[in-house]
Amino acid sequence: AGRATREEADALELPLDGDVTRVSRVLLLDGETAAWMIDVLPAEVVTAGTVKECLSSHQMVLDLLLDEGLPVAFSEVEVGAALLDPGQPAGSSLGLSKPAAALMLTETMYLDGAVSAEGRPVQWSRNFFLPGKLSLRLVRDTPAHRDPAVVLQLFADT
């Protein structure tokens, strides 16, 4: 639990300092640190108690949202890069001893329009992946109704 930062509040359409549930964790691949992930949800949607009680170490927050019956319809992902310093939260969480570049994914998930007419944002996340720990592929899909969409697929290099 906590208060939304300006960036979180803007993404989740909450008031500044609005109540949020914040989840952060380190992703391990083959026992090695691969990523630091932060997920932020409006507290009225999912409480910290629900996260502690229902989210297992092998699940993503999206799994919890779906298990709670929230109809997540789509997400928008911004792909960028960041220079992480060992003294910053991401660098410290990843156990860095010197600055390192990281792939940064910032994602906002939205509810289905049938539940929330405006497609309310329900989760905001920022993920930092260390070099060589994630391979990205963009796949362009043209559905039957001919409205092109871009699908982001994440594949871990193993």
C-alpha cells in the first residue's frame, strides 16, 4: 500500500497521492537476477492484503487481476532504455555493483470497455531487464476485420 506518485497517478487516472497497491519483485531466470518489476494498482481495485494472500511467486499481477474477475482487455507498452545506478532502487534491487544499461518496459493495462465505458486503467508497471535476459519480438497481426494491431511477445532467452 502507498500513495501514487505523479507518474503513477497520471497513468492510472488517480488523484496525486491517491491510494495504490504497489508490488515490486526481482525476476530470476535460471537462478540469476534478470529483472526488477514494479506493478501499481488502484487500492480500491486490489488491496495489499489481497496481493499478499493471493499472489504466488510464480504469477504475474495480470494473473491476479484475472483471478479476481477483472476483465483486462488490452495494454499499452512503451519500450525504452535506462541507465541503472547501484544506489537507485532498481540498481540496488538487481544487486548491481556498477552502473548498467537496462531495457525498460512501461505498461498500462486497461479494463474491458463493457465494464468501464472509458476503458479505465487498472494496472501500471515498469520493468527493468538486464542485458541478455530478454528477447523482444514485435508481431503485426491483421485480424479478420482488417484493423491492424501490433502484438508484443516476450521470450526469455534460455
